[in-house]
Amino acid sequence: MTNPPGDRNQPGMTDKETDPARPFAASPVSPALIDALEATMLRLISERGPGRTICPSEAARAVAGSGTDQWAPLMQPARKIAIRLMKQGRLVITRKGRAVDPDDFRGVYRLGLSQDG
């Protein structure tokens, strides 16, 4: 019997690859691309200004290109980056115009400047 993908006990998966403190450890996206995505996200939010938001796909498209096969794989890393940055107070994740709990939100979301700037 095989374990489902992402199962912590999956053969061949090391603790380093499944450690929740390292959300990108098993990601096929390179660390350089993760850094570029984070920087682009923050730049676009800053350019948009207070009271305005961006879609995370805008950052993914800016980094990877406009073809769906290019930017779509960056959406899960973008979500993880957004959660981390919100917890650091560097941005706010909104849904239907309201800030969300970064540990418990679903569906379409947008990113904006935090109240702290």
C-alpha cells in the first residue's frame, strides 16, 4: 500500500521535506523564484498604494510570464508567502474587502498594505 502524496510517512520523504517550519522545503519552485515572488508582491502592493489591493496572480504573472502553465504553479507558494508576510505585519490578506485570519481563510483573496505601512 502506498501513502498519499504529501503524507509525512511517504517513503522517500525526509523530515526536512515535510517540516511545517520550512513551507517551501519540498516545493519544485526554486528559492530564487520564491524570493523574486515575495519582492514582486511587496513592490506591486506598494505601487498600488493605501486602500488598494492586488491579486496574488499579478505577482505570479510578473515573475513567471503570462502563460497559465508558467504562473499557475506559483500560486501555492504565493499564498504561503502572503501568510508569512501578514503574520510579520508587512501586508494584509483580504477577502470580500475584510482582513482574514491568515491561518483560516479560503477562496479568492487579495493583498494590500498593512495598516503599519
